[in-house]
Amino acid sequence: MINRRTFFAGATTALALAAAGCATSTATTPSASPSGAATLATPTIGLTYIPNVQFSPFYVAEADGKFTAAGVKPTLRHHGASEGLFTALAAGEEQFVIAGGDEVLQARSSDLELVAVSAYYRSYPVVIIVPADSGITTLAGLKGRKVGVPGKYGESWFGLQVALQTAGLTPADVTIQEIGYTQQAALTTKKVDAIVGFSNNDAVQFAQAGFATRSLPLAEGVVPLVGICLITTATYAAENPAAVKAVAAGMLAGISAVVADPDHAMTVSATYVPGISAAAAQASAKATLTATIPLWTGSDGTVDGHLDAAQWTEMADFMAAKGLTAARVDPTPAFSNTYLG
């Protein structure tokens, strides 16, 4: 999916987050206007990559008035190329961000009190991608091979751990190469035998470039990781419950609108994503949107933001066992369905 930026943590960040939680609440809480009518809360939502059709639910929710109908008027903010995933949230420049549930647990292990308040993706988007003519036909076939990953952080890294466990392998059984965001070049030039990528991003890019690939799922069932969610801080959620409910409702309304009318989503996205109207860019964006819709919906095609407690528990166990968190993180305060209708 969305390229994940380097995870940052540490004592200074925790302090900044605590300060941000206090500072931002009053700025975004609805207040009364001189006429006595309540003004809408104006939180900032962090979108963790350059403008892209993968964020079309937010574009549609803003452009079609779904956020204001829900009772909020947010600002959409795309992250910079070298910006940390939770940097702006910690600094009080954002009140919400889109990030993986697994990234939330890792942040909480560094004392960042984040909470997921709605699902954005209903399934985990990471896959193992190999050339279509590769002899690697199962995850077990990765043994002894070179596997490219952007870095040892974020969803790609977490997803690789799941794939290796599924295959009965350990990191020592493969050669892991950190390739940054050069997956396409690394695989096509045979620098690596497989890459860890996103089903609605990397796999689509290969297809658009005319390079045939095959995607291998990470697990033989439900992946023990939680995908992209709507994230805020525990302080902001406690002090601004109406705003949190409104942002979640507006986002889910945007997802439903995109799923129901992808062509409209493309039209709206053209005003947010530079260059998307060009023929080649439009074809790529439409392919990305088509590949993303299954991630937004359940197996029955419905949109639902509710988070599964059992899956969060399984994820906490898995991440602790694999050393992805220093110790097991209690998942209970890391997510909430309280703010969903």
C-alpha cells in the first residue's frame, strides 16, 4: 500500500506526544460562534504518503461534504518524504493519522499512547511478490533465496515475519536485503528473488510496467496482524469524543462512496492528485483503486470500521514472540470501537 516512513520513538517523542495531547485538544474542540451556533471541529488528518488514489475515501468525504455532514471539518495533510510516521501526531500538527495496527502496538511499546478508532483496511495488504516464471511457488520456496524489503521496520518487515513463520522458516533461512523503495528495479534486474510489497501498490506497478509477477499470501488464513486503521492519541480521543466519532463516520462514508462509485472517486481524486488526469497515470490509478477496494471491504463486500479484539490479541502475541516489540504490549487500550456508530 502506502509507503511507510521510518518508525521513530524514544523518550523525547513520548514527552512531545504528552504535550501535544494537551495542546491540541482545545484547538479542535467545537466551540460556540457569536451567533450561538456551534462551529465544527477542525482536526488535521495525516495521510502518510504523497497524494494517491489510495486516499480517495478522504478526498471524496471532503469534496462531497461527508465530513461536514458527520459534524467535523478536517484538514487533510500529506506527509513529507522523510517524515516519521507519528512525528506530526506527536508534535500536535495532526490529531489523526492513517497507520497499521501493528505500528500502533510498536509505538505503544515506546510509550506513545496511540489508539486505533476505526479500521481503514479490512485485510492486511502485504504479499510476497516473485516473477511469474520464478521457481518459487510457495513460501517454503523462499529458503536460501534473496528477499528484498524496504527496511527492517513497518508493515513490510512485519509481513515478512508472518511469511517466514507460515513457511516454517526463520530470517536466517533467507538472505534479507534492505532495498528501500526500489522494489520494481530490484526484482526486474534480479537483484533479489522476491520482494515484500503491497497488493494494491507494488503488484499493480509491476503489471502496469508489463512485468508479470505472482503474489504469495503471507498466511494460510487470517494474517496475525492488523492492517491500516484510523489512529489518534488516547488524550485527544478522551477529550474530543464527538470529533473522533465524526471523523470515523466521515471516513467510512467516504469508503462506502468509493466502493459504490469508483468512477466518481477517480473524478474527485483528479483534483487532489497532481497529474492523475494524464492517460498513463489515470490507467495506473484506476488499477490501484480496483486493487484497493477489496481491502476496504469484508468478504461480503460491506464496509465496517469495527476492530476485532481477538485479532489484536493474536497480533500482540505474535509481535512479542518475534521480537517486534520489546515485551508483549497489552492490546486492550490500543484500539476502541466506542467511536463507531
